[in-house]
Amino acid sequence: MEPIGVLSEGQIYDLQTAEALSISGKEIKADNSAESLEILRHSCAHLMAQAIKELYPEAKFFVGPVVKEGFYYDFKVDSKISEEDLPKIEKRMKDLANKKLPIERYEATREEILTKFAHDELKQAVLKNITDNTLTLYKQGDFEDLCRGPHVPNTRMIRAFKLTRVAGAYLGGDEKNEMITRIYGIAFFDKQELNDYITMLEEAKKRDHRKLGTELELFAFNDDIGAGLPLWLPSGSRLRGKLEKLLYKAHRVRGYEPVRGPEILKAEMWKISGHYQNYKENMYFTVIDEQEYGIKPMNCVGHIQIFKNSLVSYKDLPKKLFEYGVVHRHEMSGAMHGLFRVREFTQDDSHIFCTQDQIKEVIFEVLEFVDSLLTLFDFKYEIEVSTKPEKAIGDDIFWEKTTKGIMDALDEKGINYGIDEGGGAFYGPKIDIKILDAIGRKWQCGTVQVDMNLPSRFEAEYINDKGEKEQPVMIHRAILGSFERFIGILTEHCAGEFPFIIAPTQVIFVPIAEPHVEYAKQLQKELIEEEIDSEVYSMNESLNKRIRMAEKKRVPMIVVIGDDEVQHQTIALRDRRKREQSNLTKEEFLTMINQLKIGSKI
């Protein structure tokens, strides 16, 4: 396979940059590795920009980075670009790729760049964020753009690509700026990889939780209320309530204590914690009685104060506090996406206070909790250790020691993990749980964060075995992450066919005729005593239509009731997926229901 770059000290360089800067390292080949795809996709973004420039000569470009889902370019043109324009842009991209244009890197002074792009306000905006005096550009044919790279050597290598969607984006991500156009795309070196990805995208559209959420009447959004503020409808509330109840019991049997903190705290609390300095742009503030308050974006500060409320002995540790905490975070309008990114959400949040000697034990216990929950919902998952970010509190010694402690704990148990450089919380490193859904997508959900900074800042203490005051370690822990995001992921994972234990409606009774309705309602009443939700479809429609209506609700069980069932106190259970029917006595049916409940413990 052809070499296209060099990996040195965690940085990716294309061949031209490596040669210019005399950089040596591991060779990167065109083999669909993560490093090679980053180079390819960045080059594909430039190829797309070149095609846009030829089709829309007035086009001006902002930035075109590689992102998790491929790449995008932000730009503006005089006309409106829609999804219907993407095939035309793709065709021009293929024409340019076939020209086998060399992609060339060259350097220029800041003054030369300012002159070259003097009439391009988007490039001027880019230059405001760059302080270097010598800058690099990349050129292919008649197109060139300000860019650090990396790029493949020639457009001939950009063959398997697809433009996926058009979106709007605020210039520089700032809602105060103008809205410009963003086009997303994906690229691979291998055509089959691209075809597989396109198939996954098509399946993802069918499973889109926003579409299914509407069809199944789980939740809604309303512009009159505000963006990113979901309304939970009765079906969605039942589903969510069952998940909360399931998780509540799982916490209690593991020794967690339920607590509740206020949703608004004095700003001084957020200054002590460091949120005010490091997270303020994501928070909402107000003034009450001439004093500033902040609506909580996290639950940790309240839990520290609860821990401090009483004298704690070392014999009480680890002390596990948990809360279904409602938090608010400011998300930019363009970033919100169904339940995945909202401004109000509820975390299954816990803070465990322990000694340094107990850290490993706590981490192992939390990972067992994670495994049991994700196994219940048929999720596979991966683990990553996230290290110190650019904005952080605490010295390097703390970060190095704590990060090593987490890795040592995972190594001791033989647990495989990846590294997410710079992905830690501002107050400490963390373990991130990345779940894999039914169509292979990876989602960030649970997290375990080791923190010695906040207990120090808030002077949290316990009495050790010598009768002296000592600072505890605080472990932040969420398993779902948030109920909103997890339900969105789970909806797509199971395509709306929820596991019996949490399905909004678990059984639909379809009486064949009016004389059978009373028995259906009797069964419905018995099920509600067992905390099982059901509906009776006795509306004035044909039997077949009512069965089809029940099937569209994707419920786990459909029960048809006729003369025989009423006479013999039995039920006809219809398997919606197999379209088969089996007959059970009422007692057998209720026993089966209870066994499903027992088998769903975490």
C-alpha cells in the first residue's frame, strides 16, 4: 500500500510536511487505519471545496475539519444549497479526482496571506485565530486554501466518498454570527467500506429516534417552549419511569443512598468548584436579591455539601450518594439533535467518597454495574481512559498520578482500554464507556471520574482510623450518562422494539368482538396490579386492522381474545415478529410475565 504520511509523537503529518520539517516516525499507509482516514477525509473536504468553487464561483470558505462522522466544510454562496444539490457536487468531485491533480503544500508569510485573502471575510475570520507569522497553504489545480494539512499526495487517491447532508452553521460556532452553509461527507480508501457505511446510514434513518419518538408518541419538542427542552408524552414517561425504577433498585442493592440537591446554587459555589472559570459559557446564570446564582450543569457541588452535612468516619467509606439530577447546559442551536443533545436533561449521577486505598475497589464495582446494565439491553461496549484537557485545574503531579492509578486498576483486571488524549474533565481524568449499537455505531454514555480537586476546594473531610481529619477521594460516576441520551440511543438500537421490562405498553389486548371486551379489561386490571402496562384495542375497526395497529406500536405482546379464551379463561398470544400464535391459560400467561420481570434484574 502506498505511504501517505507519518505518525510522530501522536501527531499526523503528510509526506510533504514531514519532509519540510524533517520529521520521522511510523509510516502511515493508505489502509483505512484511523490515521490514514484522517488524511484522506481532510483531502476529500478540499476536493469538495474545489468542486463547490467551480460550481459556485462566488463561494468563500471558512474551515473544513475531519470529525467523528467524516468531514465537513463551512462556506457561503449566494444561492441556497440543499440535499438535491449534493449529487451535482459529487459528480464534479469525481471529475476533479480523475484529473489526478497533485496536492501541493507551500508556505507564505502572514502579510502575503492577508493580502491574498483581503476581500474574503471568512478567511479573515480564520486568520484571527492564528498567530503564526509563517502559514501553509495547499493547492490542487486552480483551488488553494489556507491549511495545516495533512493531505494525500494526489486527488487520484480520493475515490470512494459520499456527501451525506447539508446543514446550517453559525460562523465560528458563535450564535451571534451569521449562519453559513455546512456540507458533511465521508470517505474511505476501500469502496466496500463506503458501501457498508452507506447501508448503515440508510438503516440509521429508519431507526432515527426522532422519527420513532413521533410515531410511538414518546416525546415531542415545541418551539413555543424552547429549543432543546423535550416534552415527555405519556408513553415516553412510562418507558422512562420503568427505566428509572429498574436503575433505582439496582443502586439500592449496591449500597447507594438516594439524595437530592437544589437545581440553582449561589455563583460562589461554582467559583470554588472551578466551573465558573472553566465551564461558565455552558451555564445559565441569574441574579436574586442582588446576588448571582447559577443553574447547575452538574450535581457534584450539591453532593459535596450533602457529604459535609454530617461527620463521616472512615468506617462509613465508601459513601455512595446518587441522584436523578436535572441539569441545564447551554448548547448552541446548531448542536442540538433530538434527545442526544438537549439543554435540560437528567443524569443518573452518583458521587462516591472513598479513601485512596479504595479507589480500585470502587472502579471495579462500578464497571461491574455498567456491565450488568448494558448486558441487559444487549449492548457491547468499549472503555477509554481520558486524560488531561487544555483547560484543567490541579497540577501535573496530580494528573499523572491519578491517570496512572486508573490505568493500573484496569491493567490489574486485564481490562482492555483505549486512550482519549485531552478528553478528561477539567477536574480529573476519567474512564469513558463507549457503547456499540445494533448497527455498529459508537456512543459515549457512562463515565467514571477520579477527583481529588473538588474535595480539596470544598474542604471535604472524614475522620481516619487515627482520629485525624483526612480528605476523601471523590469519584464521579454515571452509567447511562443521561436518561434522555440513553433512551435516544436505546430507541435506535432496538428500532423502537423495547425490551419487555421497560416497554411503554407491554401488552395490547385485541378483543374480537364486544362480548370479549370485559375479559380483556379484567386481564388489563390484573396486569396493572403486576405493574405491567397494557391497552385494550376495542375501537370500531375490523379485527385485522386493529391487529395491524397494535403491530405498528411495536409492543412485545399482542393478545387476541375470542369466545374460546373467554369461556376457558385462556389467552391467544401473538408473536408479532414471527407472526405465530400460541395459546396459554391465564395462570401460565401471568407466570410468564413475572418470569420476564425476574429475569430483568440488574
